[in-house]
Amino acid sequence: MSWFVRPAEPADAEALVALARAVGSEPGGWLLTTSDWRSAADERRYLKAIRRFPHAAVYVAETDEGKLVGRLSVSRDQNPSSSHVADLGLMVAADWRRQGIGRALLDAAVDWARGAGVRKLELHVFPHNEAAMKLYEEFGFEREGYRKQHYRRSTGDYVDAILMAHAVPPSH
Ligand SMILES: CC(C)(COP(=O)(O)OP(=O)(O)OC[C@H]1O[C@@H](n2cnc3c(N)ncnc32)[C@H](O)[C@@H]1OP(=O)(O)O)[C@@H](O)C(=O)NCCC(=O)NCCS
């Protein structure tokens, strides 16, 4: 089955919340949020708000049957001194991994970054998430730091995170 990447629309909210809850509740603990991802109403509001907002974007991967199987969000740093940096988050549905969707969503983020004047993409990944780190490193992200107990999960546990970043190559 094939799939394609496109910008998210407010009507995607419910499916995206279901995707995030499914990925978040995997035993691997890949995401900070588990079942407490934002509500569909909040997701819809966010997707509506960013339609005309040049500082953030959400992309989805959709199958030819209309199922949403990937989500990437990217958001520019609010501080004027680092507004050339944007932070991203990524997830792909378990049944759809290892088909290039993660890489294609990162390509979309790089295209968005170029258009938005963003020169650097960054993200945090948990040290046990080898699949994600492999993808990011192969894509060109480099480790910039190890952040001890940087996040607190909703369960109350503090978790370490690796900071990775990718210089956005100029367009040809
Ligand atoms: C990490 C994640 C987004 C990767 O998405 P994906 O669509 O499977 O990635 P791709 O198919 O584009 O993989 C591209 C390359 O990354 C590497 N890679 C991806 N998953 C891997 C894995 N499980 N083991 C080893 N390498 C892996 C491979 O080099 C792969 O290329 P190949 O398949 O030709 O060998 C996906 O596993 C996921 O959503 N995981 C749960 C949520 C998560 O961890 N999000 C990131 C939080 S920081």
C-alpha cells in the first residue's frame, strides 16, 4: 500500500490524536506523553491556528486508503535570538514503520524550514530510542548534548534526553 506526505488540516485532528495515543502507549515509552495527548478539540484548534502562522507546521503521512499513519510537527523558537531554530516531533504508526515515512516527513520539515528561514532543526530523543536515533543520524542530525532528567513524565518520573540538531542545507 502506498502513502504520501501533506500538510495537516484541522479535519485530521481526531485521527492524529488517536495516532499519538497509540504510539504514546507503546511499551517502549518513545514519547513524553502517553494517553494524555491533547484532546481532539485542542488539536483541531492548533491545526487551525497554524494555517496562516508562518512559525509552525504539522505534516501527516496518509495512506491511499485515507488513514493517517505519520505526524511531524515543527515549531520555531520564540526567542528572537534563536528564531532561526525550530524544534520538531515525529511519530509513525507501528504497522507502517521501516517504509521511509519518517524520512519523508523529515524531508518535509527541511523544506518548511527553508521556506521559513529556519537554519537549524533540533529535537530531543530518549536515550533508549535506538530506532529514532538511527533515523536522525542517517538523516544528518548530530548529537549536541545529553540532558539529565530533562523531562518529567505524567507518571512523575524524570527522564534523560539527547539533544540532536541538523543544519538546514541551503536550497540549490
Ligand atoms: C522513529 C520512527 C519515527 C521512524 O519512522 P520510520 O517511518 O520507521 O522510519 P524510516 O522508515 O523512514 O527509516 C529510515 C531509516 O532510519 C533507520 N531506522 C528506522 N527505524 C529503525 C529501527 N527500528 N532500527 C534500526 N534502524 C532504523 C534505518 O536506517 C531506516 O532506513 P532503512 O529502513 O532503509 O534501513 C518510528 O520508529 C516511530 O514512530 N517510533 C515511535 C515514536 C518515536 O520514537 N518518535 C520519535 C521520538 S524522538
